[in-house]
Amino acid sequence: MSNYGMKAVEFGLKYRPMEIEKRRLHLPYKSVCSLYPAKADEDVLVTANGRQRIDIVGDPYHERVIYRRERIMDMRWKDTPEPPDVAYAIPEARKYLREGKFEEAAKAMDKATKEAGYDKWIDSRPFGVEFPRLHPRLHSVIELLTDMEEGKDCHDYIRYLDMMTGEAVVRCEDEKGGVCRRSFVSFDKEAVVQEIGRLDGSTFDISMRFVAPGGYDLPDDFNQFVLVTYNDMYKIEGSDVEIRTTPDSCTVSLAYDPQFGERGYCCCSVVHTDGVASGREGGYMEIKDAHKVTIISRTVKYEEAYRHSFASEVLEEVRKIQDSYEDMLEANRAYLKPMMERSRVSFGGDWAMAAEELLNEQHGGGELSAMMMEKLYDMGRFFMITDTGDDPPSLFQHNINTNLQVCAGNMTGLPEIMDTYFKFYEDKFDDFRLNAKRFYGARGVLGNIHCDYNSGKFYQFSIVYPHYCWTACLGWIYNEFWGHYLVTGDKEFLRERVVPGLKEIALFYEDYLSDEDENGKVMFYPSYSPEDPSMNDYHVPFPKNVYAMNVNSLMDVMVCREVLDNLMEACDILGLDEPDYPKWKQLRGKLPDYLLDEDGAVKEWSFRYSGENYDHRHVSHHYDIWPGRAISPEKTPELVKPFILSNRKRGHQDDSAHGVVHRYFTAVRLGDLPDAMHNLRTLMEHGYVTRTLNTVHYPYRVFCPDLLGAMPAMLLEMFVYSDEGFIKLLPAVPKDLEKGSLEGIWLYTFAKMERMDWHIKEGKASAVISSMADQKIEFSFPMGYEELRINGKQYGEAGNSFTLEFGKGERAELEFTFTQLLQD
């Protein structure tokens, strides 16, 4: 004991958490649990079925359930604005850009869009920054507040999510018989299902309030206990809200401002109970002497001819749901469990540990908490499945946000999820064609970073974020289309869906890349590198000659190269005689070279007048490393050091998670393992992971699934890397994951890893690979093997690489023995 003279006082818990041994009796194996109620909206339990979603906040006696539904927007127009015809201003902007007059070029285009009347789609924010107004803002449907009398001696508190059913459970024991709240969103019945009761089956009283948008303007007793750190139930301007309450139901109906079209939605809830129920105006209900209360709710969105009377029709449909809670839950299990079990990892650790304990383990030393990594792998896939409805996961923008949220879908066996993603963009090609014509007078397609559910038109302009100059958007999206082909070998998909899209993107490049520089290289201008920088950046002062509108963004160049290479390869594979093939090949040969800075690091811009901004969150110019595969230690050894330098010189800017994730992908693929672990540990240990193993955009704030969706792919990068004709096994295993297994990994070379096991200390590893095509695959085993057996037979000498011939449908069982130690 020291003589310091001060002491640390433990935090006093209002609800004592359940001990780990008792948890084993209650928790499903594939679950995430938390020991304390949510202190902030970021710590919510989330469950969904793609279209309907609920976020659960609050303590066991006073709960707030936030109902959300896809396509619930704060509407601002009847029809999405058309893109302006500003192609006439492009030549003037290009003249300025060639001379290195970036500010003049940006002002010329800004003037053109404002004269066209599009300044009304700009939001004025603090700091004097002009932000483009995004698609109509998402808002919550309703919120349900519930109040029960608090018990004394509250103990054995726990809340958890079962990833095999989507059920969220909150339970606590007390002297009144305890409380148990169960909730899930039914895939089969398209409904939110909630059940409230006492653990011992005794009776209870409960008060409820269904809150509509704008409802918190009328405070009541519920505000004394309901935690609202972010009020998403703001009043929707111009809307008309109608709430109808009966003793066994409540309907909330919202009709949007009629000038924006006759759109609206209703959320209809039926309450089943054996207690005495009453309802009163404003969405209030009281239930006394109940043994159980079950609430079944459905939200329906209407795009035209909406009337409040529709709520009554939906309510009657909800009343027809007579299935028991347990039957509907089992239907969810039948849907979710097979998808969740298609791809699994096992790293060891105690599965009953709570998220807070796992985070403490992660904070307490070592590299990575094995069980936390395993649960995050599952949570990332659970997010993809349950956040995909009629639309794919697409929170925020259709750049690295969406990319990270779906990047694990192809390799972890979720083709039905990826198909929703593909169709979302395929359905908007008419709008993309209009964008290309109006902005650049070009044929082909220009994708929109701010697509909403029913439009791909560009209408948002800002001198700060000139996203219409980012020509890489749609090519980036088609990287996942190409990935689907590589993991499935589906040539019909290649012919019918990949080639037509790539041809239209290439057609745009034919017109857009109309000018050449003094070296005969085509010029990408105006060009943009998301999102570097704004012309009046409020984060940090930026260096001289760094401007948002610029020339030859390296990402634009890389994506164009990938589009052309994949398109020509696809034509070769399919034997297509395309008349434009020589044009694509010629254009490919005229793409700009990469430039290095004085330290030998790759620059973000390939233009002599452009400066470099190192304190910037994005590494968009690393596209060809990830999500692309053109640059790697095996393919391009001469580029490894320049890109490692570029990666390590980058600052964090505003600490956005996606920037750290991209730097991790760059480091791990280039074999820079210390930097890879630094970035991964930053994400795991510094406020990006919540107490329910969800993730946020900035440390401890702004709920965002970028990191969550990417986690399966991030973890797999340590254990397997694949490309056409190439598989690298165990390239970057950290010490804390020195033992584990993978099951169900689809590889980017028409092959599947059925299973892989490793135990580094014992010097053993094994893998089962099956091929979907006749092919030759080169294998790399960086650790080096002393003995290799293939299908039980000794294979050659010791080494770290070998090549196998596969027939379609053939599988190989690989067994390695080795002694090499893990890298630090």
C-alpha cells in the first residue's frame, strides 16, 4: 500500500449486473450483451429486418424504443430536382485549371450552378462553410416510451442481442418479481414485436406513450426518466400528424407537406394484454394488473395519394397477426441462422463476456481481444443482413461510407444482400446518363454520391465539396460487381450485368478525357479527391495549392484504369467482339503517371501545380491497394514503399473512423503490420466501438456502421488474401489471435475456403479449398512451411509458395507444419 493519501471510489451501479456464471444460463452463444443500461443513444441495442428497425434505450423500468423505417425522409420536394445544364462552363474552368488557377476554376463552376438556381440546395452552417444539402434527411417514425414502478434491490441486470434471431432482451431481478422486455423485428410478418412481463409471471402496471414527430414539444412526466441525447422526433415542417388511441391500439399517421406530393406514412400498433387497458388522446395508454403485454407494430410508407384513413387499413392488417411471440421468433431464427452460419470465425475467449468486459480487456493491454474480434465479425454480418431491405445499407454518402458498409458481403457469402446493392444503382442509370450530359456534355453515366432511394440525379452543389467532379463514384461501386463475379465465377452475371455497366462508364470516360497534356497523357479535369479539401476548410489550415477542384485526382485515375482493365478482361473471357475495344486499350495507355513527393511518397494528385495535404482523413489515392487489388507486394514490389510512406504520413484530421479503416486496409495489404495494428487498435480502443458492439463515426459520438460493416473484411485480411489465380494464407496473424479457425470464406479467384485452422505456437495450420472453375492457383504461405501435405500426400521441399491445378468442383486439403514465430 502506498502513502499517496488519496483513494479511488468505485462507480455506484443502480442496477447490479448479472455475474458471468449466471449469464451462461441465459445467453445464446451468438450474442452480444451489456451490463449497464444505455447512457447515450450510441449505446442502444439495435435490431431490424431491413425495412423496419428499432433502437432500444433506457433502463429496465423506463424504456425508450425508437422506431425507424427505411425511406422515411424529411421530404423537401415533390420530384427530385433535375441536374443543371452547366456543361457550357466546363471549358472556362478547364482553362483556369491548366494554368494552376484552382480558385478561379472553382468560382467559375460555382457561379454557373448558382445562376441556374441551385444555391437553394446549399446549407449554411457555422464556420462560414457551404455544405451541399444531402438527400432528404432521415428521421425516426415514432418513439415508444414505457414506465413501470421501480423495484428495490435491483440485481442481475443484463441486456443482450441474439444474432441468430434478432431478439433484443432486457431483464433485471427485484423484490416485485423482476422485469423482462423482449423485442425483435419479424421478417415473416413485417412487424416489430415486443413483449413485457415479470420474470416470475406476477402482475404489473405500465404506462405508455407513443410519440409522433414534434411530440417532445409537449413535455410530460415521461421526460423525467427518458434519456434523449439526440431528439430525432423533430417537427416535420408542413406535415400533418394524426394520433388515434384506443384501449388496445395506437396509430400515428403523418402526411408530408402536400406541396411535396401526397406522401406519408403510418405506424400502427396493436396491444395484446390480459390486464385492464385504457387509452387517451395524444398516444397515451395505461394498463393495470397485466401478466403480460405484447405490442405488434408495422410502419408503412406511401409515395402517392396518402390519406390518414390508410392507418385504419394497416391497423386491421396488424390485427390479423395472430401468431404467438415464440412462433414468430422461430420464423426469424429459420431466416437468420442459416445466413449467419454461412461464414464463421473462432478465435477463442469466453463467449459469455459482456461488451464492457471485452472493451476493458481490449483497453487493458495486449493487441486484440479475441472474443471481441469474433463478436464484431458476427455483428458486422448481422448488420448487413438486418439493414438490407428494399435498399442496401447506405447511411451517409455513396462513397467510402457505403463501400465499407457492404465490403464484406461478397467474401462472407451474402449474395442476396449484394444483389440489393447492385440493383440500387442499376435502377438509376437513366439519371446517371442525365448527369453526364448536363455536366460534361458527355455520353455514358456519371454516378451521384448522394443518391436517395428513388433518384440518382445530381442537384447538390458546393464550392466546398464539388462531388460532381468526382468521376470515380460509379466505377468504385462496380468494383463490388466485379468482386461478385470473382467469388462466384458467374459468367451470366458478368455478361448481363457487369459488362453493360462498365461499357457505359467507359463511354463517359471517352468524352470526359478529351484533352491531353504536353506529355500526351489524358487530363482528368475538373477532378476531385474525396474529400480533400474544402476551399474554406474549418478543420485545419491547409497547404498552399491544395484545392477541392483540381486536376488528376489519383483516385479518379485508378478507378478509370480498373474500369478499362476489367472491361477488356471481361470481353476476353466472354469472347465478345466489341468495336470499342481498341479505344479502351488506347485510352488505358494514356492515363497519367503517379507522382512522388520529396520523401518518395505517392501524391494524391498527378498534376505539377497541385500541393499535398497530409493532415487529411482520407487516403482515396490508395484505391488500387484497397478495395482494388492492382497494387500488392507480389504484383508491384516497387510501389510498396511509396504507398507505405504515403499511408504513414497521413494525419487523422477529424478522427473519422472510415479514414482509419482505409489506412488499416492499406497497411495490412502492403505488409506494414505495425501500422496495421496501430490503426486497428486505435479503432478498438479509442471510442469507436460502443457498449453494445455497434460503432460510431467519431470517438464516442455519431452512430455509424462504417466500421461495423467493414469488420469481417478487416479481420479476414489478417488470415487470407486472394486475387485472380492467387491465394495468400496467414499473411498478418497478430499474437493475440495465434489460434483460430475460419469457415465459409469466398475467395476472389473462383474458389471457396471451406475451412482453415491454425495454431502458431504448435506450428500447425490446415486449409480446405474448393474451386468453382478449372484454374491454376499460386499459393503463398509467408510464414514458410517445413512440411506441406496436400490431400494427405507429402508435397515437395520446404518453402513458402506452391502452385496447384484445380478442376471445377475439385477440393484440396492442405496441411502445414512450421516453426516461424509471429511477427511483432
